[in-house]
Amino acid sequence: MFSTYKSEDVTILLKDISGLVKPQSTEEREKLIQAGRHYSEMLPLEYEPSAAYLKTYYGALERFSAITADAVANVAEKIFADKGAAVVLISLARAGTSIGILIKHYIEKKYNCHVQHYTISIIRGVGIDKNAMNFILQRHAPKSLQFVDGWTGKGAIQRQLIDAMKDYPQVDAGLAVLSDPARIAAKFGTHEDFLIASSCLNSTVSGLLSRTFLRNDIIGANDFHGAAFYKNLLDKDLTYQFIESIERNFNFSKTFKENLDGEKNNGGLAEVANIAAEFKINDINLIKPSIGEATRVLLRRVPFKILVYSLNDEKNLGHIYQLAKEKGVEVMEYPLKNYKACGLIRALKDV
């Protein structure tokens, strides 16, 4: 166990690569990624939040804890109705891990049962960690498994998961998320693109774990995918501060009505295609829609523009305004439909 997560909350199926990989700057990684290096072969330098940004994070957490708790409850009820008390949660590291713990705690407290929870790696363009999947399937029935993540952007991870489960036909490839503006998840808390406060930070709200890592000089054929533990950030860890802030807002007697517009469609992907055409972006991987993805692109990539549905929504987008200001990135009002924000990365060959 390497992280600040409690062992009773999650079994981490990742190899500890702490100290084995030198983190690289955002600019250095961006050049390598656009030159063809896969993002999973590198680790980023962790963004050190400014005092102003942390203040924005705490404000966002306070404003959105109740909405987040309701989304956790809504999706947890759908999971329990489908899988029952034998459900096994598999959260997708790293953003899904804290969300998996919240769903686990909700089900356990409401239904007085024990929920097994694992976190494993899935990497866009590469696939799921098969050693981790085999580990879980040696211990649990395929039909009991439920994949969990925080939100959907373009739905790339859901599509990756569907492709990966071709090797495991008895396992349900449907993803459970809190926020599903892409309208592609099988189970969701809401279709609204709202701010899940954990998306504002990196490892300090994710058990001090890095992004997952896969490079064959460090990860062997029988190893789980890797992650580093940022032990040097122990005094800045907010993982359980986030989890407990949401749990204080759990309402076990509340009932949830299904969204009337809940049917899945390609609205999110169609909107991304329109943005790509308007801004002449040939690679849709350089377009990062949703509040969560726009936040992450500011933290980990080099965007040239952030689109927002409003320039005057401090409640939902204050942390994005602050990050963009710190990093000198233009924020532009744009008539977004499925999303409240979208990050655009310029292809370096066009610079």
C-alpha cells in the first residue's frame, strides 16, 4: 500500500515507481507528446497551488459539496439497483479513486454491507491493465464488477473501456460517473457539467499518487501499471478533507428522479467536432471539454485558449479564471451547449 488512502477504503493495484522516473515540466512533456511520445511514459512535475488558487479550491468545495454528494448518491443507487450488495467497484486511477471511495461509503452506510473496491490503470490509446483485471477476476464474479470514474469529457475513456472489455465479454463495460456531460456513461449522477472539486488539484486530492505510468524499462510483463507516491507532499495532502467534506452532505432519505433527457446521444462528441472545425484543430485529442478536463489541461498541458459558456460565472468557473490568469492563457466566451468549459491545446507544429 503506497498512498495516503486507507487500506480499508481501496486496494491499489499499481506498482510503486517512486524515485524511478524523473518528473518533467509541462512544456517539455507537451513537446514530447506532440512529437509522438505517449503521455503514460512520463510523469509531470506536480503543480504547486498558489494561495489564491487554494482559496478558490476551498470555496468551490464548499459550494459544490452538496451537489457532489447528491451525484454520488444518485449513481450509487443505480449501481446498487443493478449489482446489489455483491458489487465490486473498480475505480480508474487516479481521478476515479476518491470517487470510488465515496460511492463505496455511501452504499455501505445505507445498505449495511461491505463493498470491495480496487483502483487500476486504464490508459487512452494503450488500454486497461490486464494484470490488474486478471487479479480481480481470480477473486470476484465478472457480473459483480462496476467501473467508476469522476466525469466524462469526450467519452474517450468509456470508448477505451468498451474496447478493452472485448477481452472480458462477461464484464460490463459501462462506466459509472458523477458528471456525464458527454452523455455516454451507462450510470451517472447528473448530465450537468458541474465542478467536482477534486478535479481542481492533482495528487494532493488523490492519495498523493501520480498519474499512472507504463514504460517497458520499468514496468515488466507481469507488473501492474505504475504510479509514484509523492511522500514529500504529505503536509499538503487534502485527500480525506475532500472525501469527508462530501460525505457530510450525504442524504440517505433523498430520492432521485431520472433525468428526462437522460438518453445517451453523441451531443458531446458532435460539439467537439464543431469546435475542432471552427478553431482548425485536426486532432480532437487536443480539445478537452468539461470543467474537469479544462481544469486538468491548465494543470498539466499547454493550452492556448479556454472556452467558457460565460465570463461571469465565478461560482462554477472561478478556479479556471484563476488558473488561466496565473498561466497567461486567454479565456474566451463561447456558446457551449453540453459543457461549461473547454480547453484547447494548439499543435506545436502550428506555433
